[in-house]
Amino acid sequence: MSTTLWHDIPTHPARPQVSTSSKCDVVIVGAGFTGLWTAFWLTQLDPTLEIVIVEKEYVGFGASGRNGGWFSALFPASLDKVASVSSRDAAIGLYRAMMNNIKATGEVLADNSIDCDWRHDGTYNFARSNAQLQRAQEEISYFRSWGFTKTDIDLLHPDEISVPITNLKGSLFTPHCASIHPFKLVTQLAKFLESRGVKIYEKSAATEIQPKQIRVQGFEIEADFVIRATEAYTSLLPREKRTVAPIYSFMIATEVLSHETIERLHLNGATFADMRNLVIYGQVTRDNRIAFGGRGAPYRFGSKISPSYENNQHVSERNFAILHEMLPDIGDVTFTHQWAGVLGIYRDWFPRVSFEAETGFGYAGGYVGDGVGSSALAGKTLAHLITQTESDLTDLPWLNRPIRRWEIEPLRYLGISFGLRAMTLADVEERITNRPSVIGRLMSPLIGH
């Protein structure tokens, strides 16, 4: 059994480690999507800036190289939640910015010859029970009440859907998603940045991150601007244990499917999920596999992160069983890869961008598993703030939100574990009652809705 499917491509030779103290204009901690996109937009807005990126492991080591490859407009906090801390117009503006970000990023990648298997074919969210269909209908009504039209999200009748999904009652469909090869994107972005003079150091762990200065392996890097782009790994930093909760999401990838099978699936480059409470997600890759993932892995006491947590045969087999039950037309195939990525969640389930003009310190993250697209917008926003570029992005209501820290242990462990278990039970409840889950509705306010 192999590990991460996305890593089955040639990678860049090991980059140098930090070996001396230095000064620069901008130093970014973390060579994932947030850090790389921040550097990318800085090179576009001010090519004279001297930019340094330091990475504890290697480019794309974390969630940026291990996710499901959905470049989506999904935002984990509901429109009501966003409006409650801003306004109705601001909430709509944030969701619109997420949607517009998809097409705009595709154009940027094409213009700069950055190849990541980009396919902008949208997302199906299948309703496969009466309870799921009712929830899909409620979601459509909700988005219509906020002014979003069929061009943003629609509810399709089974007759309009060619995908051979079992028990199909209908499907939500949004065009605002592209499927990608995430590790290709992260490695290609890094190579592009290096061609523009950005210095990237690997195996260089930052032990102190503060305004104007970071410390890396006993050396100091001074900069006018310091950006922390460490996502779930923020919880490993001193004094940040309770800032984000790291939660694992597990994935599998099937063996290569035949061309006949791929044609029967009718998915092309569209990503897919269903309306269950415990999140699942999938895509057909360019090399004709299905990459498929799901949540539900246990939270680790004390917000611990370890490679030893990334191999959970039970969760992998459960995900494969779900996939095969949804799409029996894939036939008698096996899964050849299984892996995990760790995502970051703020206590209010609300991603944020933060920047202090006085100190030059900023950060972004807490994407709740939807960071492939959000990180691109966050990086662009940080770059606009650093260069003082006038932009609508710098007025979006995810900027400079105060942080509510997670509870101390064991309360954190008990609360998160209960939440994961509750969403599993919500799906069991719906199978029994054939109605939208009461448990799910009760949990909704606790997870940003």
C-alpha cells in the first residue's frame, strides 16, 4: 500500500536550510498554499520586495499537499453567521469574493503556465435520501433568500443527472469549484516564486515568530513584515496550543479505472459529495482514479499532530465502502493509496485573515478543510495589505476578527470528540427516520451555522 497519491510525481531537489542570520522585506513561515500565494501576489504587486519563506519540512508537506483537490468557494461559516459580525451586504460580498476567486485563479494559473490539472467543472452534492433531499431544498431556499441565483447554485432533478449514483433523489450543483492536483499546484507555485527571486528554505523550523523577527534553528531573520502561514500546525507553536484545533481528514485513491468505466461515471472534472452530515468528498483524477475522502477520524488529546496518526485502516476501509456503495459502477476495484491531512479549525469555525499595519505581523488560516480556494484569496488579501494596495478584499468581514481560544483539556477533547460522534449519529438518525436529523440541527450552531 502506497501513501499519498499526490506525491507520486517527481519533486524538487531538497532546498537549503537556514544557516545564517539575515534580513529581508518579508518573511513567511510555512510553504503551503497560504504562504506561497501571499508570496505570489507580493511578487506581482511589488517585484522589488525581498521575500523569504521558511518551512519546517518541505514545500507542500502539510494539508496543501494532502487534500482532496477541491478548489472551491465553500466557506464554513454561514451567511447568517458572517452577517451577525458584519452586515448582510458584507456577508454576501465575502461569499461573492470566494466564488469569483475560482475563475480568477484559473486565469492566473493559465497566464503563468502553472500546471496543476485544473478543471473548472463544478461540484455535485447528491441527495440520496428523502432527508437529504429535504435538506438540499432548504439550502436552495436559503441561498435564494440571500439573492444567489441558479447560476450560483441549483437543485437538479434526477433526470438532469447522468452520474450513476445510487438512490439518487436529486443534487445540488454549483459551478464554483475546480478540481486540481494539489501537490502539483504547491510545487509549481514554489518553482514559479523561485524564478522570481523568492528564497525558500526547507527543514527550517521556526521556534519563535513575532513582529519584525523570527528565530529559526538558532538564527534570526529580521523583516519589516512577518506572516504566519502554519494552519493546523499553529497548534504546535509556543502559546498557540489553543488557537486552532487540528483535525485529521482521511483519503483513499483507487487503482486506475478503465476508460469505459470513466465514461460511465459522467463526472469529467466535477467534484462530488452527498448531503450526509459527516463530510465526504471526491474527484476523478487526470489519470483516471477516484480520489475520495471523509472526516470522522478521532481528535487527538492535547491537539497533538504526528505521522503515526496518518494510517487508519478502519477509516480508509470505511471511506472505500462509502464510495463503492455510492458508485457501484466502478466495479471490482481496490484502493491503492491511503493517507491523511490535518486541517485547522478556529473555535468559532470562522476562517480569518489578520494583519497589523503598525507591526507588520499577519496570519491567515482556520479554513476547516476548505482551504485550497480560501488560501488563495487569503494570500492575495495579505499581499494587498502589506503593499497598501487599495482593494475590496481588504474590507471583507473575515479580516482582523478576534480569536476565541479553544477550551483547555480535557474539555477540548470531550467537546470535539462529542461533535464528531454526533454527526455520525445524525446520519444514523436520518436512515432510521427518513427525516432531517434533529441531532444535526442541534449541532449546527456549534459549527459556525
